[in-house]
Amino acid sequence: MSEGAKKTLEDTTRYDPAEVEARVFREWEDSGAFTPEPIGEAANNFSIAVPPPNVTGVLHMGHALNGSIQDTLIRLNRMRGKPTRWIMGTDHAGIATQAQVEKELAGEGTSRREIGREAFVERVWAWRERHGSQIIEQFKRLGASADYSDERFTMDDAYARAVTKVFVELHARGHIYRDNYMVNWDPGLGSAISDLEVEQKSLTDTLYSIDYPLADGSGSITVATVRPETMLADTAVAVSPGDERYAALVGKEVVLPLVGRRLPVIADDHVDPEFGTGALKITPGHDPNDFEIGRKHGFEEISVIGEDGRMTDAAGEPYAGMEAEEACKAVVAALRDQGLISAEEPYKHDVPHSARSGRRVEPLISLQWFCDMSELAKPAMEVVRDGRVRFHPEKPWAKVYLDWLESIRPWCVSRQLWWGHQLPVWYCDACEETYVAEVAPERCGACNGELRREEDVLDTWFSSALWPFATLGWPADTPELKAWYPTDVLSTARDIIFLWVARMVMMGLEFTGEVPFTDVNIHSVIQAPDGRRMSKSLGTGIDPLEAIDEHGADAVRFGLLLMSSSQDVRYSDAKIQQGRDLTNKLWNASRLVLMNAQDAKAARSTKEVEDRWIATRLERSTIEVSERLAAYDFSGAVSEAYRFFWSELCDWYLEIVKPRLYDGEAEVAGHLVWLLERYLALAHPFMPFVTEEIWSYLPDRESGGPLISAPYPEPGSYEPDPLAEREVEDAIELTRRVRRWRDLAGVPVASVLHARPHGGAQPPPEFVARLARLDFGSPAGDAIAAIGPIELLSSDDIDPAQVGERIDARRDELRSEIKRGEGKLANEGFVAKAPPEVVEEERSKLEGYRAELAELE
RNA sequence: GGGCGCGUAGCUCAGUGGGAGAGCGCUCGCUUCACACGCGAGAGGUCGCAGGUUCGAAACCCGCCGCGCCCACCA
């Protein structure tokens, strides 16, 4: 570092992230640490494939937390010497991106249909050129040490080839097929969506009871529905097989009102005799249950609502062409005219809605491409059961994952959109032949007719499922694939375990024969401070970039990691500030050390007991941090790092050694530099900027390079000293007790009290007197209080009345402790059954209390 | 309808069988030569409620109350 920069450290009492971050980030990039060569094999290397953010996206708290987690892991492993790569990139996000560009077109007074598919797709690419790198730049603000030199995009040519190959192969293996099947139709999108993109919303509809007259004129059957307009597509009426009320009617026919079609009355287990009238109208074309029943019985599938949301010709006059809602009113009016509506009541139930557009899902039968998942799911369950893929935390997530795979259903993979991977499928209209191929066939092989390409694109999650290997050059056998696949950790929020995680495992196993990652970290969901969901539309979102501007990236990283202790946590600015305070504490503690140890060589000292104590405490903290990180407990790790630095190193060690430091003692200076070096490295993975910046000021570092590439401190490189630990901890406790006593006895802060060892005890370490403002130099006089191994002598600065109160209070305290201890030891069960060491501890505590009380009386 | 999680100090959260913890906030005292984004001291909790297991329960079991999430085709 230059002279100028050094002045900065000495002259400023505040760490200034704004001055540091951009500069340090550039140094990291220039160092090449982000861009490892693909050497060796994945088993010995470390890699993470980022959950690719939507190319349209902006960084939100979830990204910021997950970025902090991933970067912590990446930096940790890089420092541990493994070739380490964080694969960065973006997702084309079919629906979201298409919607953005459509909005832009609308602003220009045009639409995608008006400009046509080709021009539209060009527009999306242009849009992506303009906005695509925004979120990547925002990841940089966080300090994310990813490989930006080799970003991936799910629509890039190479990636698209992988997608095509997978589709074709899955088709060849019999998993992908085309079928006329009931799908979740999103009328807002004009596309089918998958089951996972449907969310239930509770709302109140009107439940209509409609009388269907029996064909023989002998009466009627009443059915109930919330969608009267779908009756136009009814093909049967079903009752429960055991329902005596209707037993005689099964096999008869009813006449469908308004239509006149004759419908059979059938018995089917699906019908709940307890619900409504116990009779169910069967509409295979517009209800998922009825669809199943219809297929079972071989009923006709009539579609009266089309993909445009309007009634089809099959609905007949006057309904054809109406919006479904309009048709609903018309049908009800007509039925009412005929006196066939026997009841109307409000009915609250769950209704499927599109998670994409928010519109009510219209179940209808459509010709779509499906992927049967049953065979793919089996190995994906196996690898979680046998531990080849581990969830963190394991507790709910492994089971959640397995339960879903256990009952997995076919996946509708085709989407009626324009932005995405167009299906590699061609049709011959002349002879109805279908071709699924990686390379476009020129003409129909059967009749030599013209071929027409399938217009649909694939579900975005289809391409996302290939992310861990398609980003590395698969299907080619590249050095990247060898070096980085399987990846190590996949970190994400719980909401995409099914959409993404499970599908990656399935596709990874199917196409590479290996798991795509060995560990899945499911991180907390950060809620708004009031407990609501953070969302732009609710106005509850908090912008991580603003937090970074205000407090610095390290503070935000620390705060988010600290917050992320359980499944759902509330965002807390106080935690970010705690991180900010820690960066500042680091900065200032470093100033103290460096301003007084500029010529020191980093060297662990064993000279004084406090030196051995703090080294031991650092070792214990290093172990704790390592263990927490290994357990994916990032909150625990940063919390421990904070505690050690603030409460032990700064609060005690620095205060204890100040005289030695000011005195120019070489051992303590070297020890401090050593401590600082080791701690900076320990904390670097989660607070990279401030630690790197301070690192640059350290004198005579062993490692000449930047901290990002320095070795991570591992436990076990030196011996802890439990005796020193015990001795200093006792002295600290004594200091605290004296301070407390002074405060409660009304002794002015500045006054020095005389004291002497008590009861034959050794005098305490020097720092006790200094930090508790005691003087052991004139040991004569009357004792006024005994505190552990010392007693305090009378002084004019002591208020006798307050001392009296203090003693009384302490006596009460001791008596109650003694009573508690005696009670416990009098309990025969306790003495007989509790572990001996617990009983022994209880006895020695009791003894101590009795002795202290005896002195006070 | 099924499954899961949570309920601990005013707030946000740790703690999973042996004497209730942290950060913030609050009170009192400190312009102590690294840091007032600081230092020292302190107050504050029947650990949601009610049972049970145990020598011993915030923790384990059962029930209840409250909050939240996920899954699910009862019209």
C-alpha cells in the first residue's frame, strides 16, 4: 500500500466502506482469484453454480442473503487452497422477460402480435443487451467473488444446444410425449402452466344447485356447481356407488337443460355422498376431477371454453363467442327462467390461480408436450436417501423433497410464449408425421412434404434444470466440466425446491450420471420488519443496495448472515448496524495495533499469561467458527466471530496489554500483529472488504499477496493453554466484581481504592488493579469488603451507607443460593441419580457461598 | 383435508435435560491518549396455557390456544 493510504488508516477513526469497496473489488478482479483455470477434478475442487437470477431482475434481500452465503463458502474454500469457481449467469425467465418487453411495446402503442414473432424476439435480445447485466453488477457491490469473465445465459447458443439435446433424448427415451390432456390454462398469459405455477386462493363463489330432469320424466337430480357455464360441456351425472337415494337412478339418463343432450347417471367412488345433494355433474373438458372420471368411463370430452377464454362453438347458441363470465350469467338466467335453479348460496373455497399472471386458472384440455417424471424421480430420491445429496438443514427439507418426488406427476413443459427455447419438433401437415430432432429435418421423410416447426417454447424451468452442467459446456467433455462438475453446494430459498432443485437432481443424474451438487443449503426467508412478506407490490421491500450505500457491503453481509438463523426471520436494520459497528471496531482496533507496532513481525507470543490466554481463546473461536460454517450455520459463525473479537480481544486483551504496547515491547507487538492477521483471515469470508483493506496495512506479512488468496486459519496449529485460560478468566471475573462493587458503593469512577490480597491468596495479575482502579501498594488499614482473593480497604470515597446496602443485598443473595443448594443436595434422588460431577459441583458451590456469607456476618 | 414450523427480556432472535442468554432499546456513570458506530455498571423474563415423564424440564411426551408456511382434484 502507498504512504497515502497508510495515512488514511491512522488518521480516520471511521471505517469508510465507500472509499474502500470499489477499489478493493478491482484489486480482487485483477488478482485473478475470481477466474480459476479449470484444472484437476471436481472431487478435489470447489464450485457453486449461482441460482441464475432473472435477466430482468434487480437485487433483492433474498439475493443479498444468498449471495452472502455463497460468497462466504466460495471464499472459505478458496482460502483453503482449493481451485474454486463460482459460476455466474442469468436466466432468460421466459414469462417475466416477455412481459417486460411487452410492457415496453405497449408504451409505444404496439404489441408483440403486431410486430410478429421474429421482430419480438429481436426486441427481447436488444432489451437484454441493455438491461441484462444490471443484476450482475449489483452482485459485485455485495463483494461476490464470482467468475464474471465467463458468465452464462440460458438462451446462449451453447446452452440452447444442451437444452435441445436433453429434450430430444428424453423424447427418445420415452419420457417426453405429446398429449391432449387437461392443463392449467392461464388466460392472462395465453399459455399452459405447470402444476407448480398454480397457487390456491381462497374466495367466495356462488354455489348453484341445478335440477337435471330425468329423461323418463320421473323427476330430476339436483347437482351443485360454481361454474354453471361449464354445464354446457357435461357428459354425465355421477353419484356415490353406495348412495341409496340414487341407487335406482344409476343407469338411467337425464336431459341436460339448455342443451338437451342425454347424460347417463353413473356411480363413481369419487363422489362424496355427504357433499351437497350427493350428485355431481361430470364435465371432463373443464374440471380436472371430471377429466379423470371421464377418461375412466370413456366419456366424450367437450370443450366449451377456448384458450382465448371465450365460449367455443361447441357451447352452442347463444353462448358461443361470449366471455366465460358473461356466459355464466346467461346460463344462470336461462336456467332461472326454466325454474331449474333450486338454490343459490355463497360458497367459500380454494380456487387455482396463476402464480405468473395472477389470473384464475382455466382448466381445459389442450394438446401439449409433457415429461413423465416417474422414472426420473426414482434415482433422485435414492441419492437423498443414501446421503449423496444432503439438505441443510436436513430436518424438514429432505422429507419435503422426497414426499413431492414420491407422488410426482407429469410435467407440462410446453408454453405458448415467444421468448424461450423453441421446441425441437417439426410436423408434417400432409401426413401428420412428427419429428423430434437436434437438427432440423429438411422435409418429411415419409411423404417428402413441407415441415412446420412447433411454435411453443419450453418452460423456463426446463432449461434451468440443466444449469449445473449446461453452464460447463455439456454435452461436450470439457475441462470445465471435469474441474467443476459435480458442483459442491446449491444454496437457495425453499420456494424452488420442487421447481428447480429436484429437477436439477433428476436431470443431472439422467444426463451426467452424477448428482449436480452434494449439498443443498436452504436459507432463511427474510421478511419485512413487521413480519409481512417483503414485496414490491406491498411496498414492504427493502433495497439491499441502499443498505450497502448506507452501511457498507460488509455490514449488510454480516447483518443478513446474523439474521438468518431460522426458516423465517424479520429484517432488522439493527443487525446491519451491528455489522457496521464491527467493521468500525476492526478498523479502530487495527489502528491501535498498527500505530504502535509498525515495525513488528507477526509472531505468536507465549510470554505473558494474557498472551497465552488470548491465543487459546482465538483457537477456541476458530474451532467454533469452522464448525458452524461446516454445519451451514452462518448466523452462529458470524455471531461467534463478533463475540470473540469484541468481547474478548477488544474488551479485555487490548486493554490488558496497552501498557506493554505503549512501552514498545516487541513480543506483544508481534503477538498483536499475529492475532490480527489470523483474525482477519478468519473473518474474511463474511466481511471481505474491511478485512482485505486492513490486511494491506499489516507490516511484514508472511503471505505477500492479498487476503482473498491467503490461507484460512485452521484449528490445531498450536496448543491451547487451559491454565492460562483459567487464570485470566478468574482475573477478569474479579475485575468485574470489583467494578460492580465500586459502582454500587458509590465510588467515583476516577478514585483509586487501596486493596490487598486476602486469606493468604496470591495477588491478582497486574491488570486487575489497573482496570478496576485499585492500589496494592499500601496494604495497611481496615478492610471494608472482601471480593474473592482480595479485600478493599476503607476510603473517604466509599459511601458507608451504600456499602451497608450492598452487603445486605449480597447476604440475601447468598442465603437464597445456599437455600437452593441445600435443598438440592437434601434431595436423595438428586444425590443418588444425578451424575457425580454435577453433584460435586453443587457441593463446592454451596461451600463457597457459605464461606462468603460467614465473612459478611 | 394432510404435513411442517413457530410462540423465551420492550423489539429481533439464540439456547434442546442440570443454576435463564445475545444484539438493539432502556437506566446510571464516563469527552480514560483505537473506536461515543465508544467505555464501565445496571434494570428487565411465572421461557403461550394446562397436564405428564424425570432426582431435575425453557428443552422430552400428550392436549389446548395463537401465528405462519407447504402440499391437496370434494362439485
